Amino acid sequence: QVQLVESGGGLVKPGGSLRLSCVASGFSFSDYYMSWIRQAPGKGLEWVSYSRSSGSTKYYADSVEGRFTISRDNAKNSLYLQMNSLRAEDTAVYYCVREGPAPSGWFDHWGQGTLVTVSS
Amino acid sequence: EIVMTQSPATLSVSPGERATLSCRASQSVRSNLGWYQQKAGQAPRLLIYAASTRATGIPARFSGSGSGTEFTLTISSLQSEDFAVYYCQHFNEWPVAFGGGTKVEIK
């Protein structure tokens, strides 16, 4: 079955950096578009970043543009999110998410999430 | 950017009753809309995509309708496991966006 397992979250000071990882299994990772979606404590869902299957096309939310970088290693079935210049408002659970059969735009499988806390 | 607005914020319903949730887009998203369910402490789960198509394994009591700017998620007879928060999401263009959610609680 499809599994998405995130790691790399934790406590970081404002201005610091963190790299999230997501390992995928149970499907042909290289065939799917992937995204990161976050959820601040007690709040709704916010799409953060997107990568097409080859990694050649990437999109970012305005709130993270220039600070976050999405990447993937299809040989390792892995998706990454490099987060720099972190702010308190980046505190959230970050979900690794698979998009439905491309191009679809909906998200059919979600990981359990990894918590990022930005605080001094 | 397209803004998604859900109403009501909270819906109190008795088990066995019908629940109707609304989602409005700030401009047309055609039928490029999905619905998700999120239970406390869990990741969201896709319920509906393309406005009215149930995702794999989703019970028939969940149905979606609408197009353009107005959408509805209907749960025909609420079961205990359906009490949760529901989000709509457009995927008409980038950036995609979610609504603020509707919490369905036990009356």
C-alpha cells in the first residue's frame, strides 16, 4: 500500500534552517507529482510547495518563496523540503502529499506529518 | 489567487441526520474541486475529487456537487466516525488553496 513517511521536524530558532525528508513506498514514486502541505496548530491546511515527477517544475506559496526549496531523488523514492530563514509563523505540521494521477491537482495520499516548531 | 470560503464554520448534527457543507470560490474553478476529511490527530483523507467523484473506498453516503463557484458536500446519514473537520480545495490553477474548514460536531 502507499506509504509516505516524513522526518526531520523539530525545534529550531528563528532564522534557522531545517531539512524535511519524505520516503515513499508502495507506488512508482517517479511517476507522481508531490507536494508539501502544512497545518499550523489549530489551523487549516496551507499548500507550501510542489514538484513535478522529474523535479524540473516546482512551485511555491508566496509565504515561503525564496526561503524554502523542494527537491526529490527518484532513485531513493524521496522528497525533501529545505527550509531556511525560518519564522515563528512557519510553525506547523508538515505533510508530504502525493497528487492523484497526473495531472490532477487533488491529493490522494498523505503522510502522518512532521512537526516543525520555530521558537527562541 | 483564488480564495476558498467554507460555511458554516461549525455544524451541529445528530447521528443519522443529513449534513450539508458549503464551499465557495472567489472565481470559477470549473469542477476542479476536492473535499477532505480530517479527524483529530490524523492526516486529512481525500473524499471527493473533480467536485463529485468519490475517492477509492469512500462510502456512498458522501456526495459532492456543484461547479463554477458554488459547491456542496452532503453526508446523507451521519455515522459516529463522520464527526470531523472537512476541507474543500480547488485545483484549477497554482497556487491551489484550501477553505478554512467546517467542523461537524455531535448535536
